[in-house]
Amino acid sequence: MSARPNAALVLIEFQREWLDPEHGRLHHLVEDRDLLDTAVRGAATALAAARAHGVPVVHVPFVLTPGAPELAGWTPARLGLRAAIPKAGTWIEGGTGVAFAEAFQPASGEPIVRGRTGASAFAGSSDFDLILRRLGVTDLYLAGFATHVCVESTLREAHDRGYTGHVIHDACAAFTRAQQDHVREHVIHHFGDETAAADFAASLDAAGVPAMS
């Protein structure tokens, strides 16, 4: 599979909540450490290749204001992430966990999605769709956390909005291997396809996308 000229690499939640061993609350909940380490290496490979070839990189953090009123909705938040996140105190603006991990700091000119209020990168008042349309992007190469929550949610909605989604499976991680395998075996093929980070990088060369000097 070759990366198309109108593709973008989408980095979902490469923040300290996931990647900081000292301060990341979600980092400590990941049971499969090898899976997480593999995802970090794979994402670094994909990011370096995208930047080298001038492929747009879109950063999708999750940042909420204190008290997480964005998750209140029109009914009380009793279940799911809408209830769990305010209780856990994760993703709150100004907190340690919302900062981008050092190795995945956005470079100058790389768009950062704002206004996201749900699992999907498109959720709420997110400007993700606007960014993609402005860039002329049709193919999304997804990397990030967690595979079975925000990556999957973004893949599903991207499909329903008319985008072509590709999951870079070794640049994503779930909490457990079983969760990761379930998405790969039973979900992805309904809404897109998957590739490996090394194949994504190689496809940029194969597609004749010039490297940036």
C-alpha cells in the first residue's frame, strides 16, 4: 500500500498522560508494556518519515477545562468516559498530563486540533474536519492511544464522513494485547485498513514523495 499524496499522519494523544512514566496516570494503567513501547517506536518512525517527505502531521490532543464541563452534555454524565474522566481528573488544562510528550512535540506549522470533547478526533466542536479539508486530505494514517477507544472511534467516524482511514497498528497501543488484537481482527477491516510504521515510511519513497532537505 502506498501513501497517497493527499494523506496526513494523525497523532492521537501523544501526551504525557500516556507516555510519561512519572506523571502519566494512564501510562500506569497499560498492562502490556511491550505494546506501548512498540507503539512509541512505531510512531517515531512514522513521524520522522512524514516530516522528511513533507506529509502533513496533525496532532490530536485531549484537553479539558477544570471540572470538564465539556463532557456534561444535556444529560448527567453517569457512565463511560463522560463520567470517568472528571472523577479521575485526567486531561485537565494546566495539568502535567496534557502536555505533549517530549519526543512528539508539534513542529512549527503542524496543526493542533482544538475543541475536541469526545473519543473521536471529530467530536464536539473539534476543528479536525476543518483542518483536513483545508489541507486537502482524504487519507488518514492513524497512530495513538488507546487503540480500542480513541483510535477506533476516529477511524469509525472518519469512514462515515467519507475519509479513507489507515491504522498504523504498531504505532498504536491499547491497555492489553487482547484489546489490541480485537480491534485488528474484528474492527479495522469494516472501516479502513492497517499498515505497519515501516511500511508507511517505505510507501512514501515508493510513491515518489520527495524528501525534504
